[in-house]
Amino acid sequence: MDVNTLIKILNILEKEVKNYKVPIITLMSQRKQDPYQILIGTILSLRTKDEVTAQASQRLFAKAATPKEMLTLTEEQIEKLIYPVGFYKNKSKSIKEISNILLEKYNSKVPDDLDELLKFPGVGRKTANLVLIEGFNKPGVCVDVHNHRILNRFGFLKTKNPEETEFEIRKKLSQEYWKTLNFILVAFGQNTCVPVSPFCSRCPVNNFCEKKGVIKSR
């Protein structure tokens, strides 16, 4: 699949995903573009369902919405507020450490630079790019299991992991598509192009897809 075909697909899916549930971090950004809350919310969302992330974020930010307020809570208090997100104990520790670093080194402001964000504990490339996109409306290439799987399934890429996918997207696709690529493909991957037995019969871009690795579909 070439770039022009992928752009056609994205244009079709952009209309389609308006009928889907909005991914939780995008929803948070639409409600309030607070880089700190988006950073912490993204950390909570890792290996966690959106519904659980939404509830945990709401409980946590009701008690502490800024780095300074977060530091008034103990790790145990944070754990109770964010449970049952995945790896809640590790995430509680990271949230405290990040809040402390922000307060001491960044005047409580989340940096809008990828390399700076990657210095924070618990922050990988996916998280850092998503914070740039949703927290600052800046170009970023956020790759998770959904868009990694889908771009390989389409036949647009042949990559082994999300990080490799990110760098290939940066090389092959214009910046103007980076932000919408993440939102569109995550929503599409959660609702139609699911990991096992995707809903190809109702897929609006079925005719474009090379269905790489698809053994069974519905």
C-alpha cells in the first residue's frame, strides 16, 4: 500500500470514527487541555481499559489536579484512588516522582518537548508523543498496539514493534496527518479492526486492506 492509498483510507475513516467512542485521552483533551492531567492520565491508561482509566482519573484529579496538590498525597493514597488500573503500584510511584520533578525543575509546567518528556520516569515514546498531541496540539507520532497492528495489517508497513512503526511513519507520512492518524486508528482498532477476528464485513475500507496476518474475520 502506498501513501496516497493510506491518505484515502484516513479520509474515509475520519468520517466513520465520529460514530465511535472517543479514546479516553482525546476525550480528556476535548474537555480540558491540561498537559499535566493528560500526562498523568496517559500513564494511567497504559495496559488499562478506557472505562477504568476514566474513573481512576476522575477520582485522582478530584483530590489532586496539579503537581503541588499531588505531592500532598502518599503513594498509598494514590494507589487507592487509581486502583484497579494496571500496575497501579508502579504508576503511583511514577506519578509522585513526576510531580516532584515538575515542581522542582519545571515550575510545575509539563515541557512540550519530546526529549524532555522522555526523561520522566514511566514515560515512553507513546506517552510522550500523546502528551504533545493532546496536551499541546503539537505534531507527534503516537503508536500503540492498535495503529501498529492496523498499519501492518493494511500492508502500509512491515514493522516488528510500535517504536519501529513510529520512525517509519515519521519518514513516510507528512506531519499534517500525524495527529489524526493516532485518533482515527485507535478508535478504528477498538471498534472495527480489532486484534482477533476483525469486522471486515462492515469495514468501510475493506477493499483497500491487504489483511496481512488476518486468519479469521467477521
